[in-house]
Amino acid sequence: MKGNEMAKYAKLDPIYPMYDSEKVKLYVGNSLDIVKRLPSNLIQSVITSPTYWGKRQFTNDEAEFGTEKLEDYVKRNVELYVTVLEKLKDDGSLFIIIQDTYMGSGVSRTHHNHWDHNKDPSYKREGIDSSSQGNKTSVTAHHQIIKNKSLSGIPYRIALQLVDKGYIWREQIIWEKPNPMPENVNDRLRQSAELILHFTKSGKYKFHKEFFSVKGQSGKERMENQVLIYPPEPKKGHTATFPSKLVKKLLLGTTDEGDTVFEPFLGSGTMMDLSIEYNRKFIGCDINPNFVEKCISRLKGRLL
Ligand SMILES: C[S@@+](CC[C@H](N)C(=O)[O-])C[C@H]1O[C@@H](n2cnc3c(N)ncnc32)[C@H](O)[C@@H]1O
């Protein structure tokens, strides 16, 4: 099925999976609509990364994250993760990989001038502006209260509400990129990190510490520092850059074989590939039918 045909289908019935096997279910649509219909107490881990506010735009669908007002972006994220909370197992985890946005940063159009995108045209992003990437809206251009040049505080705005609504906020992991995107600034440091917010449903949760431990100076094992250093990993045809090595650690550290992983922002399908490789069940969805279609094409001919 072609992308736009799939989208029509998804609009008719947002709970109809585009791919449905015992181990993998893939949906096209708004992740909030989909998560609402999942059974309670099903998901062991959610490891996800919403479209960052004001930075990308892949469709003209109003439900797409990232093109709305700041307050609505925060509200949508909170609503989604609060709904996820009902579906998480009692010992489940939620990881949100997220970056803040500077107010006044305007329309984002520069991203493809980096890394391998110049060298290999197949890395060209699928966006909807004239250069096939970026965010057409100007939601980040001005805010009534937050002054231009200020960080908007998005990760914290979301995290504080999730804590108030029942999550335990266990950790703020810092994903440090040794080769961040170049920035044309002279009055602050360059942005080289993203946050990985780790939330749990209860104080006692599945956590296999061997995936997060290192040998200390004394030769004894200790827990790793909260700053994890990994280069971004550009994906063909998608802006997502989160490195599989990093998210693999989160996956193996908080799930076991046979557990169910949910990815509300499927994108290039990093979590799908890892879940299959490590024998986890996987439910994913994306508002962009083309992304789901690409993931489905990778599953063809496999017994899942
Ligand atoms: C940062 S990317 C996710 C990257 C992904 N983790 C990966 O491995 O590539 C965000 C994705 O969210 C999708 N998206 C945006 N709003 C959505 C919504 N309301 N429901 C489902 N997907 C949405 C976008 O199409 C995009 O593919």
C-alpha cells in the first residue's frame, strides 16, 4: 500500500494496525489515539523521542507534534505519557529523549548541512518545506512571556507535570555528542547534549544494572556516570539521530525477552529493529505513513 492510501486507512480507523504479527504491531496515526486503545498493564518500556518543538515538520497533520504553540506541545506530551502510565506494567519504565528549543530561533532549515547528509544524498530528510526538511511554522519566533534567546524549558515543563501526575522521575541522563551540529553563536556554549528523562511507575522497577555498570578505579564495578557519550547516528531518510548503542542499553537494562516495548514516535524504527533483534515484542506508531511503510518493508519475508 502506498503512503497516502495508508494514511486514508488510518484516518478511518486509527486502531487498525498496518502490520500485525505476534511480535510486531505498527500503526499509522496519532500516537495518543493509539495508546488509548492499548490494554492496561501491557508495556514494559517506552523508549522514545518526540519531534522537537519548532524544529521539524513531516506532514500537514494538525496532530503532528512540534508545530503547535509551546503550551500545547507540553500539554500534548504530558497527555500522551500520562495515558502511557495506565498501560505500563507496575515495574515499567519510560525514557523520553528530548532537546530544548531557544525562543526566537525561528524556522529551522539548517539541519541537513551536517554529517553525512552532504556526502550521501540518500540521507536527505523527508520534511515538507522547500528544502525537504525543517519546520515551516514560526511558532518559536516569539512568545508573550518567554523572551527571545531564552531556552523554553521544555524538558522540565514536561517532567514536572509528569511527576505531579504520578510518575517517579528517576534520572536525568545526559546524552553528550562529541560531534554536535555546528552553531553560529558567540555568546553561549554550543549545544552538545540532549536529555534522556527516565520515569518509572513505581519505586521498584525492572533494572538490570549490569547494562549500566563500569569498572571503577578500584577495579570494582560501579554504576556509570549520568553523562553518556555517543556520536549521533544519522538514519537514511529520517532526521532521527539517536544512536542504537545508547538506546540498546536502555532496552536491555529495563526489559527481558518477551516483554513489550512501545514507541509512540516510530520514525526510522530504531526501537523496532532492536526489539526484534533482542526478542522483545514491539508496538510502534507514526503519524507519517511513509515512515511506517519503510519499517514494514524491512519486515517483509521475516517470520515475526
Ligand atoms: C524524532 S522522530 C522519532 C525518531 C525515532 N525514535 C527513530 O528511531 O527514528 C519523531 C517522529 O514522530 C512522528 N510524529 C510526530 N507527531 C506524531 C504523532 N502525533 N503521533 C505519532 N507520530 C508522530 C514524526 O513523524 C517523526 O517520525
